[in-house]
Amino acid sequence: KASGDYIYFLNADDYLLNDSVISSVAKFLMQHPNFDVVYGNIQVRYPQRQPTLHRPPPPSQILEELICGALPHQATFARRSLLEQMGGFNLEYKIIADYEWFLRLTQVPNIQIGYMPITVASYASDGQSAQILKVLPEMYRIQEQFPPYQTPEWQARRIKAYQQQIIELQQQKSYWLELLDEENNKVDVKQLITKLEAAEATIKAMKTSKFWGLRSQWLQLKKRLGLPGDVD
């Protein structure tokens, strides 16, 4: 039913950062009429700590970012004509249909995607899309149906990105456990336990994914062939 030149989606538990955001975005779009899609920053709100600012990477790094992350659809504006051309969200995906749309977006010929240095919206980190055990299986399923990610180059990149994320989560887990073990510590125990549970859930979801099984097969094949284990 939208009739404007650009389409914007905002979730029920998110909100525009201030009253001037839309004016700032409109000014940016008028200054850059060649862009078909633009995205900016978001503020991330947490239940028990101060908000942080998330600055997504430049357009040249979108595919790398989408291996383990996502672009902020709460800060994205797309031409209505582009949505009509490539189709809207695939409602087969109940949680991260926007993620699948962004992957498809990267394959549209001659498209111009731009980053704008504007913080658009405030995002609630405890919403449905932040529930790791629900998000990751859908995310991996989408990636396995995305042809560019099936090339040997991107398979290797994905393996390295997943391994790095697991290493970082395990390091964080060890650090938080040390804090919990310290006597007379002043940390927020409830907050640390929440972080630990989230880290453990992420590690479990990643290691039980179909792609992680493919990774193990790939490493075993490299070992049999005597190839260097650069992604061990």
C-alpha cells in the first residue's frame, strides 16, 4: 500500500532516535540521488546496561558482514521500485526474512548501495530477532541456499569467520567465569549469567549446524590430501 519513493521498516519494540531523523535521511537521499538503498547506524538497547552505537561496515564489506552478522534494517531505506523489481521479504523465514532480503540485494545488477553517517533508530536487543537458538538455524539455512556463499573462496571465509566468533565467545565465557569466581567482586552476577547463557547458546547452535558438519568433512579431506590446515 506504500506510495512513497522509499520504503522503511521499523519493528514494534524499536523507535526512531529523534524527531529530525526522517528529515536528515531525506536530505541525504536528495544529496545522493544515485543510491537505490542506503543504511545508517542504530543505537542498541540492553535490559541492564547502557545503550551502545552500532556502525555497520561499508557496502564493499556487506557479504563479509552477513556471514555472522546482519545489516540494520531499522536503519535502511530502499527504493520502492527496487522492492517491486526484486520482491519483498520471503515470508518462509519467520524471524530474519530481512537478512535473506539483504543477501538477495547484493546480487541485483547495477544496484547502488550507500552508507549514511546517521543514527536512525533505537533497537531493543531482547526482541525475537535476538533469540540466538531461533535465529541461527534459520540464518544457516538461508546461507546454504545462497549460491555465492557456496564457492570454495566463500566456504573458506565462512569457516574462518565462524571459528573466530566461537573463539571470541569462548574467551568471553572464560573471562566472565573468572569474574564470577572472584571473591568480593562487584560485578552484576545476574547480567554475567545472562551473557554466559547467550554465549553458550550461540556456540551450541553454531557447532550443531549443518554447515559446521561440512566444515569437519572439509578439514578431514584436507588432512587426507596433505593440504595445509590454514583454517584449523
